[in-house]
Amino acid sequence: MPRVEQDNMDVKTGISGYFKESFLSDLKAGFITAIVALPLAIAFAIASGVEPVMGLYTAVIAGMLVSATGGSKYSITGPTGAMTVIILSTLHSYGLEGLLLAGFLAGIFQILFGLFKLGKVVKYIPLPVISGFTSGIGAIILIGQVPNALGMVIPAKEYAWETVVAIIENISAANTTALLICIATIVLLLYLPGILTKVKYLNSLPASIVALILSVLAIYYMKIDIPLVGSIPTGLPSIQMINLNPQLVLTVLPAALTIALLGTIEALLCAVVCDGMTNTKHDSNRELMGQGLGNIILPFFSGIPCTAAIARSAVNIREGAKTQVSGIIHALILFTILLFFGPIAAFIPKAYLAGVLILVSLRMINITEFKTIMHISKMDTTVLIATFILTVFTDLVFAVQMGMFLAIILLFIRLTNVIDIQTMENYDKSTGINATIFADPYLEKNVSVYTLNGPFFFGAMNVFESKINEHINISRPHIILRMRYVPFIDSTGLERLRSFINMSKKKNQKVYLTSIQPEVMKRMKSDEHLMELMEKQHVLTFEHTQEALEYVKKQSRSEKVA
């Protein structure tokens, strides 16, 4: 059979098998996920300071593109709570065209992250930074939704403190009915799922859609006068070009990088959660490229920056999704709603959306994580609280930069504190290396053995110098440095090691390096001056310390014979 015909048959078999085994599961999961995503897409758009329809455009386009091209089988992508604050900040600073450009550039950054295989690197961002930043965003969303919960008409503010001031100034305009709708929404979202799971045919019905229907019916029939979302345009968004003005590109670059980093962290965190729920493994670099593609395309269709949403992805999995097609189906259903049901949004109260977002924001503020970090480390607590406060009260770009800077400083301090030099006097004299040394009078009088612990890098040099003055101010002719516990060495460490060898040479002392880790030895061999010292045997290397001691004993015997 020709190869082409065989390939066609394989494709047909694959499609047929998919419809038999997975389609109905994906259809159900996609439908329920779309129902959950609908109010969130509108709410996150309003919280971001843009038109509600832009949230739906984002959910449709990103949901379809990233599900088709990403590296996580079950992740659902769209507008999220984590992105609302940086979107709002960018919108206030640079306007809508600046926001769309920042989203486009963020997509390019994410594709570059994927191409250069930086997916795993992002996972090393410290938990205190992520937790402080995420909780800070949650606090900003919470504060930002208070006006909607109280029925106030207050434009979205860039800073949380501005919103607080506006609330205080307009407190007389608070609407009790709006507050009751918001509270009722929160109560339904908290307690209705437990009731619905006990009803056979309603156990998959999202509580959010029940609350939405009830609030819309209340507005429609009771003619309640509170702020509403307003009618959403039906149909496809018009394609528009983005402004690639070089000056504007440079201006929005920091915001674009922050959007890319935040979107990357959220997407990979979501992928890890999905892996844990399904016992699968995602491709982090492919996922970043899929997320990047989504963010590059979205601005041309009036979409805001997107990332993967943990809550919607969890719903997708719980409802039985089998493949990425469930994410595409979710996007198609949202698109259908956009085409035919846009006018219904005219009756959605903002107080309902405030209730939804208040719950989302409270879940973002992880109190358990706060307590855990505070119990574990004072230094981590400092980073956590500083990042949280900076996120809430300053610019988000600055908050991320300062959080990372503090984390790096604390890591530097920790690595510096790890470096230590121990003499063999700290070990049992009857076993191991000490047993060999103390069994031979020559070795006992002429050999000093020191164990280096920790990374040998520029930050540890001050400690190394003090340890040298403390321990290695000696006159024994043979000095053995055990390097088994040195995980890496940098150029400053190499220079200081060379200096120590040269200083010992002038004192007629021989230096021996033993148990060197492969990565450390590789760095040593790349240093021409150190290799020259090795070639001239001013310093000798051995795989084991016992070999170095045997070498010293042989040398002493040779000298006696001579």
C-alpha cells in the first residue's frame, strides 16, 4: 500500500477513534467550562478597565489558539484575575494602544522564553515573591470591587489607595440593593455547589451560572436601578493594526516584560496543577510558545493579555476532558454566546460580578501560604511582606523588580553563610582519614587537611579569607583541601584559589586538591593560570583524599632514600 494512502487511513482511524472514545467527554467538559468562563471573562475585562466584550474576545481567541498549540493538555486560557491589575496599570499609563502593544510584545517575550527553553527557569522564582505578588493582586482586586459591590459608579483607578479615597468620598451613594445582590452571589457561590452535587441531574451545573440567571431575572422583572454591564456587541471583532512606534515600544517594554513574566508564571503553575490532577506531564516550553502566540494575535482582535486559568482548567478536568479539544470547544461555545446572546449582558448587574471577583480575590490571598512562610524563615517573610506591600501600594512593575531583587540578596546572604572550612580535628581520630594520619608520625606532623563546605564564589570570599586567617596560618609543608562539598566555583573563587596556591608555594608548602566535583573540575580546567600551576605540579589533584596521603608518604620515603 502506498505511504500516502496508509497515512490517510491512519488519520481517519485516529479521527474515528477520537469521536468514539473522547468527543462526548470533551464536549461536556468544554460546555461546562464555557459556562463558568462566561461571567469571569466579562468580570475580568471590567476589572481591567476595558470594555466587557474585550474579555469575551480574549476568552474565545486565546482559548482556541492556546488549546490547539500549547503544551498543557488540559489548561484553559483567557483573561484572569492575576492579569487584571497589570492590565489596568498599563492602560492608565499608556492608554489602550499602549496596552495592546504591551500585550503583543509580551507574546514575543513568551515565544522567546519557549525557544530558549526557559520554561523550567521560571519555576525557580522564589515562592515568597510569587505568593506576595499574587496575594497583593488579590488585595487590589478586592479593593477595586468594593465600589461595584456598593452600587457606586467610580471609574477604575490605577492604585488601590486611590480607590479607597474615592469610596470614602462617595460613600453616601452606596446602594443597599446592590450590596444585597453581591452578598447573595457570594453566598450562592459558596454553598450552592454542595447542594447541586446531591441532585442527580444538576451536579455539573456551575453555581456561577445559577447566580447569574437569578440576578438577571431580578433586574429584568423587578426593574432594579443599579449599575449594569450594558449590552455587548454581537459578531466578530474587527481586525485592527497595533501602533509599533519605536518610542512607544521602548516606553511600554517594562510593562510588557512584567505581563510576560506574570503570564508565564501563571501558565506554568496551572500546567503543574493540571499534571497533578491527571497524572500527566506538560511541555513547559511548548506551553510558553502557545501562550506567546495567543498574546501576539489577541491585540489585532481587541483582546487583552491572557494566561492559563487554574480554576477553569480544574473545572475542565473535573468534568471529564480527555484532550485539548475540550479547550477549543469551550472557546466555540463562548463564541456562540457572543454571537447570539450579547444583548442579555444589558441586564447583568455589576454587583453580581463584584461578588464573583471578591471570591476570586480572596482565594488569591493564600493565608495558609503566608503562615507557612512566616514560620519557616524570617528572611522569606521579609521578601513576602515587602512584595505584598509594594504590589498593593506601588507600581506592579516596580513591585516585581524589587521582589526579585530582595530574593536575590537573601539568596546571596544564604549562600555566603553556607561556606565553611573545617579541620580534621572536628572528626573522629580513629576512623577514616584521621586514622591514616594519626597512624603515621610523618603525616601527623607534616600534613594539614581541611574540608571546604559550600559554593566557592565571589560572595563567599570574605568568609574564606577570615577562615584562612583562622585555620591556615600554619607551617606544615603539605596542605590538603577536600572539595567534595563545593558544588560550584566562579571566576573570583578560581582567582582566590590561585592566590592561595602561589602564597603557599612561597612558603615551600605543597597544596593538594581532592574529591573535586566534575563541574568544579571543568571550571578549573578552563582557567589557564590554574592549569599552568597544575602542570608545574605546584598543586596536585586526586580523586580521593586517601590517595593524596599515600602520595605524601611515598614522597617522604623517596626523600629519606635520597
